[in-house]
Amino acid sequence: MTLWDIPAKKSGLISGLDNTLLPAVTNRLLEMGLTDGQSVRCLRRSPMNGPVVVQIGDCVYTLEQSIADKVAVSSFS
């Protein structure tokens, strides 16, 4: 399961980043807090495959599908 798959208003735990991501993208995601074991909540899913809005700690981010599909998530509720 990936970050893109989390339904709106649900949370999950980051379980890893895809190793095919460019190093600059991986570094940016890590700076944003997308680290193993970090809780992430999907606040909103945009229509027509638009970006997903997620909350990590006190920060809110939007991620396009091409990036959100590369963030593995486990045990969402």
C-alpha cells in the first residue's frame, strides 16, 4: 500500500520510500518528515487524480500521484 492509497481522513505509518526515486526527491521527502515509522494523515483527496493533501506532525503538504505512489504505508486506520 502507498500514500496514494490512503482514503481521506485516514492515517497510516510510513514504511519506506521507493529506491527508484531520484536522490534529491528522496532527500526532500525525508526533510518533510516522511521517514520510517512516521504517522501520516490524508486530509483530502483532490478530484480527477489531483494531488493528495497529507499532514505530518504540524505540517500539511500536497503530493502528486507520481510521488505519493513511491511512499510505502502500512497499518492505516
